[in-house]
Amino acid sequence: MPYFEVCEALAKYRQGQFVEAIDWAQKALKRSNVACLQAHACAVVAMAYWQLGEKAAAREMLAKGNALAPVTFPAREAARRPRSVAAWIIARISLDEATALVDTAAPQDK
């Protein structure tokens, strides 16, 4: 169910339904302890918060997501659990999008 919820959150975000996106992503965060899934949800929440003008909350969620899915995937983890690489890639794509949104903001928004 959490995978569906984070997908629904991203769909709501893409439709401009930012409050609903946050609600769906929060459901995924509460129901899963999978780091990459949580990182993906954090990215969606961060982007939605940013669009709603909640800049500090957006930065906080982005930092949490980046901590859960670091920029470099650990090689030993890839060898142990090769399927986790795909989940990490999906999380990183969303986190990179969220980072670009926050980092390219006008100086007064930061």
C-alpha cells in the first residue's frame, strides 16, 4: 500500500493538488520503514510544501529525504540487495527534482 500512496502523492503533486499530495505522502511515510520509499515520499512532500510557500518545512523534508537516500548508493548494499538499486534511483530522481526546485529559488525565497 505505501508504494501506491507515494505514487498517488506524486500524481496529486503533478496535478497541482499540493495539500492532497502531502496527505498521500504522509500516509506512505507512516506505513513504511523502507528508506528509499520514505525518501521518495519526503521529496514529494518537500516539493508540495515549497509550492504552498512553506519554505522551512520544504527544506526540512528535503534534508530528511537526502539523509535516507544519499547521493551515492553504497556498493556493498547493491551487492547484497540488487533490487534496492531501482528503488534508490526512483527516490534520487524525486530528491534531485526537489533539490532543483528549492535551490533555484529566488534569493528572497531562501
